[in-house]
Amino acid sequence: MEFTAIQIAQFLGGHVEGNPDAKVSTFAKIEEGKEGAISFLSNPKYTHYIYDTESSIVLIDETLELEHPVKATLIRVKNAYECVARLLQMYNAAKPKKTGISPKAHISDTAKLGTNVYVGAFAVVGDGAVIGDNVQIYPNVVIDDNVVIGDNVTIYPNVTVYHECKIGNRVIIHAGAVVGADGFGFAPNEQGYDKIPQIGNVVIEDDVEIGANTCIDRSTMGSTIIRKGVKLDNLIQVAHNVEIGENTVMAAQGGIAGSTKIGKWCMFGGQVGMAGHISIADQTHVGAQAGITNTIKKSGETIIGSPAWDAKGFMKSAALFRRLPDMYQQINEIKKKIDSNGDK
């Protein structure tokens, strides 16, 4: 599918510098540009590539001042990074979607499927499951009994959704994710541990994206809840009875212990760990590898470290920590002088 510069500019609300009829049919990074591709420039570190890129069209911020002429057609927009995201969404939506039910899939006679549903080979849809319209279920997916899935959901290969779980509209679940496995609940006894049955479920609201091999455990009672707009990266563990607030995002390898409540619009770096039974305030920003052990009550804080605390305080302490060997040597020298004076 081809688009001209003027069509793209009209869609994005930008304006063209160069050939309005320049055509593109694919995307490329600006440093790997090629004819017929559109690129974007938002990071100043990459500005030098714009003068030699082979891409036919480049999206740039309307405020960017160039030092030399360029051969590519430019489209100036308010925010090039946001605009390329919109273009990628449009491009992805234009690609044909799979439809039809594979003869190698197993769908229960009591399951209900909406219109334009795709179910790939060796996928299983259990008893009483309800699948909405325009849902894509890729090969080897297991949708267990009485699962409810909304419209326009995409579930990639080898995902397992356990019984009774509920998934909203426009959700994307990447390969290997597990939704609704038992929470980690055991009661110690004299012989070992008694398993505590996990009789709740997982509720995933609209517009959520779940990364590959991420696990979201079902609740002991009630629901583990992933609120609207949440984005979870790959390899994240969400324990039983956790609630993640709207539009919160979390990078890979994070872990959330049971019954922790996370607010709205929070951002977590990679490998962040959170203790159980705590609360995280709205708009909390957490640096990579932080360990959160206590409730964060004030919204809008930025924290880092393990145990995690205020980022400014952490950086000051880190600077002192690097100086500890020198400080230790200085203290020893002062001690020797004091001891020497005391012997006189």
C-alpha cells in the first residue's frame, strides 16, 4: 500500500517541504533509509543522518532547524515521535487479518464465537467460553472454560488463559503469556505445606497489552485486576490479588508480590520488585532494579534503589559511596595523628 507525502501530511496535520507527490510503502530507520521508505527524526543525536538518508520522506519536528539542504521530502509536524506511532498504527491496521477457524482447532460445542473470528491450528476454546467480534486466536492458544473475551482482541501463539478469566476489548497478549494460573498460596504445617485453593480470577480491562511470557496469577478470592490502558512488557510476574491502575507501564522482568495495589499512570523500569500488601501512589516513577518494600503515599514521586527511596537522595548517597575508600583512608590518617599526639 502506497501513500504520498501530501496524504501523510493531511493525516498528521503537518506540512510538506519538497515533493508532495513523493510515495512511500514501508518504514525505515533514518540511518538505514532507502527509496520508498518513510523515516522520522526526533532525537537530536541522529540529526546528521537526515542529510544523507536515502528515505523518500522524513518526519521531523516543526521547530527543527537544518543546517544544510536535504534530498528527502520533509513533513514537519508538532511531534515526530508521536506521529510516527500514529502512522505505524495505521499501517498495521491496514494489513490483512487472518480469518476462519482451522479444522485442527478444537472449539467446545458450548462456546460462543463472534463474527470475523480467527482460530488457528491446535488452539482450544473450552466449555462456555465467550469470544467477541474480530478476535484473533493464534495456534496453540488455550482458552479455558467460561473465559470471556471482548472485541478486537489479539492472542498470539502458546498463550494460556485459565478458566473464568475475563478479558476486555482491544487487548493484545503476546506469545507464551499465562493468565490465571494459581497464585502462590501455601499454608505451612508440620509435614510441609497445604495448598490454599485460588478460587478467584483475573480481570483484564480494555486496551491492555501483555508482553511475551508474562504471568498474571488468579486471585485467592475476588480478582487480580489489570486496569484499562496498562502496558506490561515481557517476563513480568503479577501475583494474586494485585491491582494495577489505569495506564501504568512496566518494563521487562518486574515482579509484583501478592495483594499490592498500584496507582494510575505509574512508570516502572526493568527488574523492579515490589513487596506484597503495599500501595503505590498514582504517577510514581521507579528506576530500574529498584526494590519497593513500603507503601508510597505521595503521588508523583521518582524513586530508585533497593530499598527504593527518593531519587535525588539516592544519587547523593551514591556519590558519597564512591568516595568511601578515600574517606576511609583519610579517617585512618586522622586517627593515626590523634593517636600519635596522645602518646606524646
